[in-house]
Amino acid sequence: MPIAVDIDVMLARRKMSVGELAERVGITPANLAVLKNGRAKAVRFATLAALCEVLECQPGDLLRWETENETETEAETEDASNS
């Protein structure tokens, strides 16, 4: 998917766990994991706003567009590292 999700980057910068973020945003850790790992098909603006509020960031800090080639290269790199 050409939209990449960088929630993990912001979590590391804020030294916050997935569980803590999920609790503070008001979503389940499982739903946050789906979003964080780029498997979500959509995100509600209310959820995005809550994420930005808790992480003290802008939507562009969490979401970015990349070309299909970048997406394929990242997927290949991830598959190789999981082997």
C-alpha cells in the first residue's frame, strides 16, 4: 500500500509502549497493532486526532505516501529479515 504508517517511530521517540498508547487513545492494542503494521484499510479522523494528541505530533508524522516501488522494496527487505 502506498501509505506508510510510522506510529512505531513516534512511539520510540516518546518512549511509549503500544499498550500505553492504545489505552490513552481509547482503542484496543490489537486494533493499534493493525494500524501500526500498515494492515488497516482506513483510519477514522477521530482516531488519528487522538493519536496526534497523545503523541504530540501532526498527522504527517504518522502517515506518509510512498511510491509502489518503495513499498515493494520495503516488503522484500522485511521478508528477507524475517527469514
